[in-house]
Amino acid sequence: MGLWSKHNGIWKEVSFANKMSDKDFYLCCGGPSLKKITQEKIRVPGALIIAMNNAYPYIRPDIWIGMDHPHCYHRQIFWEPFVKIMRGGFQTKTCEGVEICENYNLFYADVRKYHDWGAELFKPPTKETNFIWKKNVMTVAIHILFYLGAKKINIVGCDLAHTNSSHYHDENVKLNAHQANWNQRTYNEIFSFLKFVVPKAKKRGIEINSCTPESRINEIMPYVPIEEALSKTQEKVVFNGKLYHSSFVPDDPTR
């Protein structure tokens, strides 16, 4: 059913299909390089900020996407006003004993394993859309961005590698050997996924860039420094800068 949410005790389908095709999407992952980006720096007119998993609360996005149990995330996330998308199946879960499914702007995404997931990824969205599930949030997030109509996606904080200090921008997060190995396998799967998707997306007019310096993904997609990407985004939005009193606004047929 795609995306759905609960309002006044009733589950309803919602559709954001192709609603945001005029935006530049900035997909923020939780890698160590994310700490080089500030909230103020990335927040420019025309930029739609997407945060995955624990990129929040470091980045406060327009849309947050998380596909794991609610207790995997900062508890405050479920009471934030921005759009939040979780995996269908978790709608019965509580957070700190509180049922969260009716919280404001909290949506659930139907996901499904596909044998030929590459064909599904680029299909026009319909009421029957089920997002690709490959056991990681990146594949679902990319599918959701395509569903939203994304034509330009800039990927931030996607290192896909263990550094000497951390897997994450938050160096206080410590992993044991099993968890580190699990993450590395996931990174390899994400790399393979992006290697497949980027050229096929380009043929369909969808530009995917890396804004993550020294990342593995720079081997398979163009690298654009974050400052340059944000500057190009802001250039698309033109303001005349003048404010008028409500009693007088010049006659302007374009307004």
C-alpha cells in the first residue's frame, strides 16, 4: 500500500508520489564524516534534508527514515513535528511504554523482498507500491526518494567504512566485534546496490552525487564538495529581497 498512517484510530493510505521533484535532496547518513557538516550549513533554501537512522538528532531533517525497532533511535524523534517514515510491521510497537503510531507526521512504509528489485525500483509509483527491502535502510530510502520524485540526490555522511575512531559521527558509540562485522557487511551491500543504481538512474534523468569526501562511493558516482552542491541549490531560488507593507503591494501580474 506504499505509505500509510493512523488518524483518530483509523489507518489511512497517504501519497506523496512525485510531490517534491523540484527539490535538491540531501540524504544524510550517520558516517564519521557527517560531523564535518553543521545543521546551519546544510539548511539552505531549496534543499530538502533527509536523515537516515541516527543521523538525527545531529541533523534535524525535513524527512527522517528509519526501518528498525523504535528503541534503536533517539526517543525524542517520535515527538518531532517533521515527517517520519518507519517500516510497516512496527506500527504496534511502543516507545518507553507509549503507543506512538498516532504521533504527528509518523508514517509507515510497506516493504517487500523482490527477486528482480532493479525493475521495481524505477516503476512509477502506484497505490500498490511496496518499497524494496534488502535489510538496510539505504535501499528503502533511495526507493522512497524516487517515489517522491527526486531528480537530484546528494549523499552526505556515507563513508561505508570503519575508521580508526568510529563507524559513526558520534564517537561515543562503541561497537563490539560482531556489530562491527555486521556493519561492514551492510556497507558492502550498500556499495553494490549504489553501483547498480547510479548509472541506471542517470539514464532516467536522476542525478546521484556524493558529498562525502574520501568515501568508497566516490568510485561509482560524481563527487561534489558539499559547499559547491549547496551553492548550486541556493542559486535555483531567487528572491527580490524587498518587503512591502500589507496596505500596499505594487501591481504585479506575476504575483
